[in-house]
Amino acid sequence: MSVPLFVSERSTPELTARRLSVGCLIFEQMDQIDFTGPFEVLSRMPDTTVHILGKQVSPVRDVQGLPFSPEMSIAETEPFDVLLIPGGYGQQALMHDEEVLGLIRKHVESERLLFSVCTGALLCGAAGVLMGRKVTTHWSTRHLMTYYGAVLADARVAVDGNVISAAGVTAGLDAALVLVSLLRGDAAAQEIQLAIEYAPKPVFDSGTPESAPAEVLRSFQKRYEPIGTAREAEAIRYAANGTP
């Protein structure tokens, strides 16, 4: 089954040609491509400044051990035009972190653009900002979106008002290009795509559960089971309580 690239429910808020600011949240055990993929695109967007923020101004390591250093803490941030929320196993530790959830909630309530990648959508769901929104996320957690009141979009990129979401990991590149096209026009997005030579032709057709060999899917599901069980339990708890 093919997955559509781009689903749009409503257009994003219009922004003028003024300089834009992007804030990228990073945290322990994130998937670094959730952050670095969009960063590669958004840092090339015309008239745009990108900032890296964390809970504290101290190094963090991604799920594979790659170190990153935020330049500012959440407490020090000013409002951004775009807020990027990546995913990864470390997302689970932040599902009750009011500083992180409050940042997301305040950003969306101020009608600024929220950009989630992969299981970053779960953090956005925990913040209570996905009710009635069309949202996508990593295939392994798509079934959890309804617990957060979201409407699942079976697509690599979904846009619903001021919420833009990407499916798993590498889909962040696609979503970032969609975001550039919405904010700066198709030509700007296409020039960035050309500059980074983003013309994927995968060696294997194993990028979705439908296309992956059965033994590969079983192997992944076995390794994923502990975090998958924890994520499902958290989603059920959220739905039962009915509050962020």
C-alpha cells in the first residue's frame, strides 16, 4: 500500500516576508535525524534564524550516543514562529514534563506553527494540542493518535492549521520542504531540495510495514515491544484522564 506524501486539511497561517525564527527542541535519547533532517532544510530557508533549545544548556546524546549542545534553555526562550518537536525513545521520559508540555501548549495557543517529527507527535498529544487535528507519526505509533483526540492521517506529511506533522524519522525532510514551500514558496523549497540533492532512491523497498519482509518486521517488533508497550499504556492513561 502506498502512503501519500502530503495531506492538508487547512492552510497554515499566513506569514509576511519578514525574518522568521525557528526553535528546535532537543533532548536525551531523541532520534537525531528527527532534528538534523529538518535543520538541514530549515537552516537554508531564506531570512530565517534557527535556534537549538533544551531543558538546560548542557549536552544531550541521541539514542545512538551522538552528542548535541543546545544554545539556550526553555526558560530563556522567546516565542518562535516555528517550533520543532522531534521524537525518539527519549520522548517517553518527557510525557509528564510540564516545562516541555507547557512550551508546546503555549506555542500552539499563540497560533504559531508547530512542527512534529515521528513520535514527537506523542509529546504534542500529551500537551493536549492535537484534538480534532489531522496528524501523522511513525507507523508504530499511529494507532495511538486517537487516544490524544487526533485524526490519523495516513501520509508522510500532514498539515492541519498551524500544526504540521511528519511520519517516521526521514519524513522530517519531506515535511520541512513542505513547510518551506508554505512559508517562502515552492521555488525556495525546490532550490533547497536541489542544494542538498534530496532525490531518494532507496536500495531496499523495506521502509514500511507493508513492504518490509515478514522476518524483518517481526525482528523490529520484538525489539520495539518494550517502548511500544510503555507508549500504549501512557496513551491509554491520557485518554482515561481526559487532560494533559
